[in-house]
Amino acid sequence: MRTPLFPRRVAAAAGIVLLSLSSGLACAQPAAASVQALSIPCGNTTCDAEIRRPPGVARPPVIVMAHGFGALRDWGLTPFADRFVQAGFAVVRFDYRGFGRSGGQPRRVVDGPAHVDDWVSAIDAVAARSDVDGTRLGIWGSSYSGGQVLVAASRRPQVVKAVSSQVPFVHGLSSALRYPIRHQPAAMWMAIRDAVRGDGEEPVYMPIISADRSTAALICDECVEGYSKLVPKGQEAENKVAARFLFSLPFFYPIDSAPKVQAPTLVIAAERDGLIPIQKVRDTAKALPRGEYVELPGAHHFSPYQGPVFEQVVARQTAFFRQHLAR
């Protein structure tokens, strides 16, 4: 039976309750998690990862996480991971091939289907570990990876038991049509030059964001400030991706995988998302056989990463994982 979609007022009311509950969690002393570096086989190379385990829990349920467009696993995901560990879950975060300390060439190529392959590799590797309960495995994605987790769950229906999809990219063409017309000629010229590069040549890179409003991969009212705040203080970010993504992104449709996702799936959307057309997210939630939908009134694409909206979102996600992964 399909879980009813949250009406906006109900979602807002639920958020107030969840925020109150999460405030108590925020005041508690954080659990001291053990952290171990991992190397996950991905294709013909490895993906860099880490596992955090809650203290005193033998073979805990586990949540696998990865970031969105061009971002790394420690950009804004640590607060989510910490809350999940405090709730008794192990958490594995990883970076895609070509990003961070993961192997693979060329570097910093954003490719939805290739990222999904890395998700599947990570799911298989984590499910086989003896120090976590692979029969209670959930996956968490946001933005570009929010769509990828839907595809990955459809490919591993017997393994993935719960899916959290936050402000998800779900419909390539609709998102591509939001790209400003005045930037399209320059962006396409960079993409063409990148596409004809040889295998051993460095890609033609495009900035992910641009403070001076020049051509960049992500252009929206909240993009520069929101994306910049994801980068940890003191860390210098590589603000670039291979421009060839413009030829693959419009044809990536996670929404098509929604009917095939067997696991319970929580979709959290932002009403005023400047990157993701909200109607396509609503349509995706309706297509999920076991979908739950929360729409954040007045929120933009980067709202879930901090402040009161973060508290609301992480409390809802924690409750969701407890419901479907705890025994």
C-alpha cells in the first residue's frame, strides 16, 4: 500500500514536533564513534571511504552515504552522519571515482550512471562486512546523489532496506532547462572542447559555482552561498568539474527507477528549490511503491544542511531509519 504524501501543512506541523524532539538530541553529549578508513573496489580502481561505528553496539545497522554534484563526503555530511551514529547506526561515507582521494582517471568527472555503479559497489562491499548487519542496510543521498540512490536501490532490491533521498535530482531534461540561456553558448563550447579530449588528456574544466556570475555548472539564486557553506572551514575546495557533464546530465532520469524501488523511501523536497523542479520530485514520490514525501515550505536547495531546517530534516531521517532498520 502506498504511503500517503504529506500535505504541506501536515509536513510543516510535523517539522515543528520533530524539531522539538531533535533539540533534545542536540543537547545530549555526542557518542564517541570509532572511525576507520576504508578502500572500496570500484570498477578497475578504488573508492576512498570511512566507516563510523556507534560505541557498544555489536553489528549495528548501517547507512551508506555519498554527496551530490562535484562534492566530497566531508562537505556538509558530517552533521548527518554524527546524528545517525548517535542513534545507533554505523555510517559509511565514500567518494566517487575521480574525486577526493579515490582512484580513477580522468579527475572530477560528474557522471550519473558511473556514480550509480560506485553506489552499487559500495552497497555490495558494506553488505558483506562482518562488523555491521548487512541485512539492515540503508542508503542516503542528497541533490545529484539523491537521485542516484533511487537507481542504486532499484538495482539492489534484496539488499537495500531503506532509502533517504534529499532534494533529489530526478529528471535530467527538466533540470537542464533551468540553466540560464545567456550562459549556454559558453558552457556548450567548454563541453565540446572537453568531449573531444583524448583519454590521457586533462579535461576542460568548468567552475561549479561562480561568485562573479560568469559561466558555471550550478547557477541559481542560492547556489554560490549554499554550495560554499558545504566546504569545511580551512579546507580549500576544487571548484571545478569536467565540462562534459553537460552531455550526460540531461539524459539521466532517476524518476524512471522509482517504480522499481522496493524499499521504503523517504523523499524530502524544498519548495523553492532553485536547481530541481519541485513538480518532478512530487511525481517521483508518487511513483514510489513505498514512498513518503515531505516538502519543506519556503526552503531552497541548500536549506537542509544547516540551521532549523537541518534539525527538522535530520530528525525525520533518523526516525525513518529507526523505523525501517531497527529491530
